[in-house]
Amino acid sequence: MEHRNRLLFLSAVFDRLLCSLIQTRITVVLLVAALVLNGCTALEEAQLRREKRILEERNADSLMLRPSKAKIEVGTDALHSVSDHYTLTFAEDLYEHPQLGKIPEREAFARSALGYMESLYDAMNRLFGFQPQHKIHVRLHDLFQGSRLRAITTTHYRSVFQAGRHVKFINGISMDFPLAMYEKHGVRAHELTHAFTNIYFLPVWFSEGIAVLIQTEYAKGGTHPKYDSLKRDLRVDLDGVNQLENWGGHAEGGPLTRWRYRYSYTVVAELRNRYGNDFYIKVFQLMEADALHQRLEDKMPTSFLVYYLSKAAGEDLVPFFKELQFKVVKLTKEDIVKYIDNLNRQIGRQP
């Protein structure tokens, strides 16, 4: 009997130990599961935060209008104001303007305008790596050259001979805006973008494509949506060449104007989508490093540009552009240098 009771006691103890072990295992499993789930949740939350940040970078209100830390100094009469990267001047025909005739009105406008432009400067630096050392001088008019529909960006150069070659240096950029155009934020963003791209002597279509990208995707002022297909929406001239190749820019009107803006934007956006958001930063870093654009007298040919696009992409993009009927050839850096030297000889300049 005593032996049986001992067995019953040992059995009860064993059952308790087994139950405790099972409960411990269950607890460990649940703990591990909780840790895994929490880890997954943390990863998912991190991914969601990253996606949200990317979306915010594409949102005009958070990107373009993000407050800048730049200093703004408004003159005593508020006719001329200065910030870190811009100056803003009111032309005489605005002195009696109904909205800007008084100093407080001009001051408020100048602070808002320079704040916006400095935010744009920061955005352009993040997107393309642009960081010009010169100030951009903006002049506002009621009428500019007799019109309220014409804005002009002028790049000022000085030419020197450096290391035996003709080289251009930027003294500054001036922009003349009718007030009515400047107040349209899409137009403003588009034109101000040219202040950054003009110094590279880019092909017209590429410069305009970047400006439309900024205007459309970041300033919410786009009137030139992307095409769904680069191939289907392609237009060529009688020689079978893409109609972007002979585009003269803003001053050139005609039935193809809207198509050219849209198609150039589509090409620029497609390359960014393929090669990442930092693609154009790489392109302009390569251009800056070589500084060959400083030796150009006129716009660079598309083949010249494709050389840098290919280097940034890490693959030859000549086939991509040929498929879109651009008249391009594969160039080396030596080819480009030879082209520039020959061009300078033709116009009587030393290489």
C-alpha cells in the first residue's frame, strides 16, 4: 500500500513537472512568436515610414514649400531684397501697382517670394545636386517688353583662356518676370528651374523636360501630363528624326509645342524611374567634374548628353535613344573634346 501511494505521489509530481514544462514551452513559443511578430511589425512600420517619406518628397507642399533656413533682408523701401541665393527687385512700373504700392505690401510679398525661391533652391539641390555659387537675380515687372506673358532668363558669362583653352564662367543669372506670370506658381517653378539648368548648355528638350518635371510633380502646376507610351506617342520629322531634336524652346510656337513639352517630360521621367531618384544627381556631378560644358559655345548635342546619361546609368543608353528616333551616336570623352576643339577652331578660337 505504501509502495502504491509512493508511486501515486511520484506520478503526481511527474504530471506537475510535465505540465510546468509544457507551459514553459508554450510561454517560450508565445514569447518568440511575439518577438517575431513585433519584429515584423517594426519592419513593416519602418517600410511604411520610408514609403510615406518618399511620398512626402513628391508632394509639393512638403517639398517645394518646406520652410528654408536662408536669411532674407528687405531694403528700407522694400524695392530691393536679398536672400542667400537670390535678389528680388521691383521694376519702376510696379511702384504704383494696386497690390504693391505701399512698403508693407512690398515687404510681405518679398519675404514670401524669397522664402519660396529659397525652398525651391533647397529642393533642386536635393533632386539634382544643383548648388550654383552665383546669385540668381529676379526682377518683377508689370509689363516686360510690352507683355504680361513673357518671362526671360539670361545667363551672364565671362570668357577666359585657362590651361590654353577657351572656358566660360558664370557671373550670374537674371530673370525678368511680369508679376502676373510670377504669381502662377507652376510657371514660376518652371522658369526658376531654368536658372539652374541653363548653365550646362543642355539640349532644349532635356532642359524643358526637367522644368516640366519640377512644375508638374513638385509644384502642382503642370499642364503637360506624361504620355503613357514613349513608342506609341513618338513623332518624327520627314527624315525620321524625333521632333524633339530640332526644338528651339519657349520662343518657338506651332502645333507641336504641347507634344514637345509632354514628350520631353516623359523621357526625363522614364530615365529617373529606371535608374533611381539620384540618377540626375550623378549626371550633373559627372558634368561638373569634366567641366566640358564650360567650353561649349552653344547647346550640347544630344549625343554629348547621352554620354553622361550612360555613365550615370552604368550602361549604354544610345540604343534607348535610337529606338526613340533620336539622331545619336556613341561618343567617348576624347570624341567630345575633339568636337569642342574643332568647333572653336571653326569660329576662330584657340583650342
